Amino acid sequence: MKAIIFAILLAFSIFPSDLSWAQYTKSNDTLTVQVLTPYSYKAEDGSTVVIGEVQNKNNFPVTGVKLGVSFYDETGKILEYKTGTTLLKVVPAGGKAPFSISSKQDPSITDISVNLTGFNSSPERQQVLVITPGTLEISDQLVLSGTIINGGTILTSGATIYLISYDAFGRVVGITTATPQPDDIGVGKTSVFTISSTPNSITKSYKLVAESDNYQSTLTDITNVETTISSLTKLVTINDVSVTDLIGNKYSTIPIGSSVKITSEIWIKYASEQSEQPYVCYVQIKQIETEKLTQNQIDAAPVEFIGMVEGVFHGIEKQEISVNWVPDKQGAFFAEVYVWDPDAVALAEPSHHINLMLVK
């Protein structure tokens, strides 16, 4: 379509459907304030919601970050242009802030693009609000309670807490807000909050951030999550992820520029013999610095490549999927496999086995 830096399809078509694989494209590193890859979806009222994050790569805070979103139909015609700002008024030096911008109700919107239109330098806003989340409980609904403490030297008012959901590719795929009670928090005092929403099935991790009239918190990871898995995510299992050359020989180390074949067996266990279940399988490759990985290191590892395969299960059956990857730099890498339906609803838990690949 048009040559716009941050163009994506709607949530039901995350990557171009006519590609069997796709190289992950990194953002423009020359920008001092950068819009990270956005995500969009159709809301119940028919509007298109665009959410994401802005990263401040300066060594000073910024404010007044302005974003412009263009909404297109399938022919590339602009149907609406909408402006907005980040949800945090101040984006800390080196930090990130979420945004959410919605269109009017228009079912003919199929594509969007986001661009940065301006920002200003800002005085520092102290990050002295301390959030302590409880257990995040996920079933048909997402529920999280916790506390927020004013660690500053003066009363703080107007605090808003944001629960940010991220998918496996590091994109923001959900933003939910809450107001602590009481909303005026004295020095050293504590308020409580509860957040409830409908969970997004493609979410991989969660963070919290808060901002008041005069203070902020840091981005806080939620590590205590209890999930009651829906029957849908039990439909498919992912087994036997292997890494070979194109004719099936295993690598001890992978030479730079060599073709790598990543193969996995996927098995749909619950289906009638006559039913059909379309799927989209993603193979994600991340770069790591150590062979001994914690879960936080796995989640934070930079994405090097994303491959995609589409298919259909015909009743209960096993299928083998594969994608090809050509590494262009040295290092240690591992692969993760995801299976979703075409509407980005998870059909399986992600693969858990770490397949370490050394490129030299």
C-alpha cells in the first residue's frame, strides 16, 4: 500500500495471508521518539481501535507526544484521519508509554497506519508511585487487584493505573484502566485498585504503569498469573520442534547465510471426524545471550524472525509444519511455535521446549 512507516493490517489479518513466511522488520532506529508496532481490532460498536506504545529514545523526558492514525478501506482510500496522544502525559527518558486511538463506526475500514507528528521536552516526573500487584486471575474474565503507595513528598491526586497486555511478538494487544480508591493519596499512604476486563487470548505477558497529576510509577511486571485455560486452547498440541538443513540433517552449529528448516508436529485432539479447523502457525526466533534462560529472559529476548504457515485440520489428525530461515549474524537463538485460528484466537499453548541454535 502506501509507503508509510508503521502500516499494519487489522487484528484478523496480522501478517499478509499470501506469504508462507515473513522476515521481522525492525523499526527506524534513527528516530528519537519511536512508534512501536501497533495493533488494531474492531470494537463491539463498529469502531476500529488502534493501540500500541511509543518509546522515548532520548536521555530526557518528553511530553505532548502527538500521533496521527490513517484509516483505509481495502482499496487504499483514506476514510478517516484521527489524532491522539500517549496515555501517559510524560514519557520518561528511555521509557515507553501506551496509546489508544479509535475511529468512527465504519465497517469498511480494513487497514490502518500510525505516524508520529510531534513532541516536546519535559521536566522529569518522579517515579515514586509504587504498584504492588496481587495475583492476576484469567478465565473468561481477567481480574487483578493490588495496591499503590505514594512514595513522594506531597499529596498526589488523579492517579490512573494502566494494565498493558503484550503478545508473543512484544506488541501491545490490550490496555485496561483503573482508578485507585481513594484517588487522593497522602504521603506514604496506600490506595487499592481492581481491574477487570475480557482477556485477549494472544496475550503472553502483562505490565502495570501509573501516573498522577505530579508522579508516575515505573513499568511493573506481573509475575503471579493464574490461568484457567479455556477448552479452545486445549484443541491443539505442539510437539517435536526440530532444526535441520533443507534435506533434514541436524546442525551442530549453523553457518551464517545457510538455510535453516524449522519443523514441528501439530496435533488437533478434539474435533469431530467431519469438522474442519483452519489455523495459522507462527514460528518465532529470538536471539539470546546465554544458554541458561529464565522466563523473564525468554520474554525480553529480541525477535529476529517470524515465519508463518496456514493450513486446515480435517477432523482429528496430526500435521507437520515447517518454515525456512536464513540467519545473517552470529549468536545464540531459539524458536517458539504458536498455533492460532485465523481470528488470532489461540488453539494451543505455545511450545515450551527451548531449541537452542548456535550461528557462527
